[in-house]
Amino acid sequence: MRLKVGIAGATGYAGIELIRLLGNHPEAEVVLAGTESYVGQELAAVYPHLAGHLSLPGRAATPEALADECDVVFTALPHGVPMKLAPAVLGAGKKLIDLGADFRLRDTAAFETWYQHKHEAADLMSEAVYGLPELYRAEIRGARLVGNPGCYPTACALAAAPLLKAGVVESRGIIFDAKSGVSGAGRGLSLGVHFSEVTENFKAYNIAGGHRHTPEIEQTLSDLAGEPVVITFTPHLVPMVRGILATGYFQLTAERSTDELLALFREFYAGEPFVRVRPAGDLPQTKQVSGSNYCDIGLQVDRRTGRVLVIAVIDNLVKGAAGQAIQNMNLLFGLPETTGLAAAPIYP
């Protein structure tokens, strides 16, 4: 029997990407597409690219409907909303994967500080599992509540993991310089993402520890290093729709060659279906992963400074959101991890 899937927030960019990807999933069927703006309207009328691929009207995603009708619920909603839905869904014995921020941080106080919102389901924080399969696969398999990682934290964590786990770089002084396409800001109207504001423009924002993904990145890197890690994280908005390119700067503890570190990355990610380590001299580009659940990684040692620079690219709506959420769903229900996600990237 196919899994019955509910999506709360189905008509945002991450939600509609879930709809698209789940349309190719042989073991899952979306039975409830939750929306506030398009109740009663066919999703294919709201998003014409789906015409001929589904017949599904938007509905109100009440806690009762999600709990009664679904085996698994995805929440692609602003922070503060999923925490109100989670108790009913989990109380009915169902599973929930939150694509927002409500269950990513283990520390309730940290969430309330960074998001300026009281956590109304703090009792669930301790059991929520951070949904980055490459690092927390065993914990995800036994979970009922998953906090799906943010897009920037996914790219940064995968760029850093082999280095910190092996102890070949300093845990202090780590810098991430990251660029994102405009879809990362969501579908809501905002002056900063109007066409005339974004096109032919390139800007940094929320610098110097101002971005809410900072504690999430630090939480994962601290796990890897076995000690508290504080980073410098500078995000940028670039005039493209999809994609994230994150460059990490790490101080080596001893002299290493590019080939040595590439071998370390290949060993660390051996058998990982969605991480591809590029050959020496071949740095990844966002177009190489567009529309896919892949993370491509390349690196180069700077012998002059004793640093290694690691570049990771993902599609922010797939590996950075909907695709990774489906990867987590597959783990929760004992399905092959690549189910519904094996399609090659779109190029050009």
C-alpha cells in the first residue's frame, strides 16, 4: 500500500517542489495539499507546469485532517506554525517532517532567541532528529519527528564534515561564504526580491552573525568536531532562480595536498547516493545539480596560507528542501533512500 502523504504549505516553492517530486515516487501518494490561499482550486491551475500530472485541489490543512488521513506529513510553513500541528499528527501515531525551522535546533532557548518566537511544543524538541541523512542516518530511521535542514546549512555541513571528523582542520576560524538563488526567499512578496531589485545585482545580507541559519550550522559542526564551533557566515543573493554555492575556508592543522584531501572526501562519502566529489581541478557549479538531490563538492589546498577551500553546490529547493525531505521520508519508512529521487539534474 502506498504511503498517504499530506503537505501543509503545498503551494509555496518548497511545497510545490514536494508535489512535483512525489509525483514520481512509486510508494507515495499526496492525498492532502494544504493551502490557505488556494482552497478548492486545482493545483495544476495555480501551477500550470503540473497540468496533466495531477488532479488535486487545495484544502485547509487542519491538524485533524492531517492526523486522520495521512501516514506522513510534510510542513513547509513559516516558523511557529508547524509546532502547532505536530502534537496532533504525532499523537495519532503518524510521522512529521518539518521543512521549516521549528525542530532543527535542539536548544529551545536558542530557537526562541534566533527566531524571536516562543516554542509551543518544547516537549518535542528532545526527540526531533536533524534530517541530514549523510550524518544522522541511523537516528533518522528510528524517528517520528524530523527537522529537515535549511538549504545553507546542508551545503555548509557537507563541505565541512570530512575535515572536522578527521581532525585535519582547526575548529576555530571557519568561514563560509555562500550564495543563493532568489527562490530561497520563498514565494511571498518582498521588495528585496522584485525583478528590478535582483537582476544585474549581487548583494550580501544578514552578515556578521545575523542570519538565522548560523546556529544550525554551528550545531552540526560542533557535533562533528566534538567541541563548540563558532563560524563566520556571510550569505549573498544572486540573480538566479535556483541553486546554492557555499565556499568554506578551513585552516589545516598540518600540510596536506589537494589529492590527499580529495581522497579523504571520497572515503567519507563512499556509498552516499547524493554526494559527488569532483576530481582535482574540477570545481562544481550550480547548474550541475539543478533540479536534483545531489550535492557536488570540490576543493583545493592553498599552500601559501595553509588553508583548504571547499566548494559545495546544491539545488536549494531539492537537496536544500523538498528532495532531502523525501530522502528522510524514505528512511523513516524503510524504503531505498533514492526512491523517487534518482533523476539526473537538468542541464543547461
